[in-house]
Amino acid sequence: MVNCADLPVLDVKVPKEGLKLDLVLQPKEQEDGKPQYWPLFNAANPEEHFGNMHFKIHKRAVLTLEVTLDLSQVPGRELEFVRYRQNHKLDGLIALSPDFRHQFRARAKEVDGEFTKLIIKIRDREDIPDNFSFLWMCVDAETGAHFVSGDPEAQVDPFPVNEPL
């Protein structure tokens, strides 16, 4: 199985004006009931894919990730990002680290009748470095089966106001 740590890191510096990235997430069928790594691509360059993420965020800046599902590797499945009815702050994700919800907000958005787009907003609220572990999570709208990704991690670091981009 491919591990996120074995792949290139999505390494981004976010200026005070904020930044928006368009990404594509490609779910895979689970093998033997175990989560698989799901490729995460730059939407503008599908050859550029990532495992873990490292964000250096300017104080008060917001990083917006627009993640679109590519279902080409799961033919016949009607996967959508999981939506949590009580608290829509972490749709499509399973947080494995404390304080994840403090820094991340994720909302599934409907595209052509299916929730295949996830808008994630990340900000460094405490101005301290943080490491987060999470899983991507989708549900097959037809069968109700859950599909969970492998082992991505996100690191959020503040960067000083006087440090150049």
C-alpha cells in the first residue's frame, strides 16, 4: 500500500491576502476492508500529486482548498463526501487529532445533485505550529457503504509577518 509519507508534500505558504487551491481527490476501492491511499492532485496539473500537506499561514490569512472527487477509479460507485447533519464543520473528513475542528472547516457542496466538492478553510488561530492527522471519508449514496482514505497528515505553521513569501 502507498503511504502519504512516501509521496511529495503539498507545501504552501499562504500570504495575508489568503490563497485558494483547486485539488482533485481520487478515491480507490478498499482492499481487504483496509483504507487505501487516495491520490490528491493539483487540478491544473494532474501529474502533480501529493500525500501529506504543510501549510505556512500568515496570521489572519485563510487557505481555501476546493477538493473535487474524481470517481474514475471506482466505476459504478456513486461516492459523495460524507455530510454531518448536526455539525457541518467537518464534512468529508474524520479528524484523528485534538483541536482539528479549531483550525479546519470543511463543507460538502452539491454539484449536479451529488456532494462531490469539499470546501476546506484553514486558518492558524493560535499562531503556534500544529500537526493534524485525518482521513478522507466518502459514502456510496446507493449502498450506504463508507469509503475511507489512507493516512494523510496536515501541518500548519504560522510564518512571521516579516518573512517573505
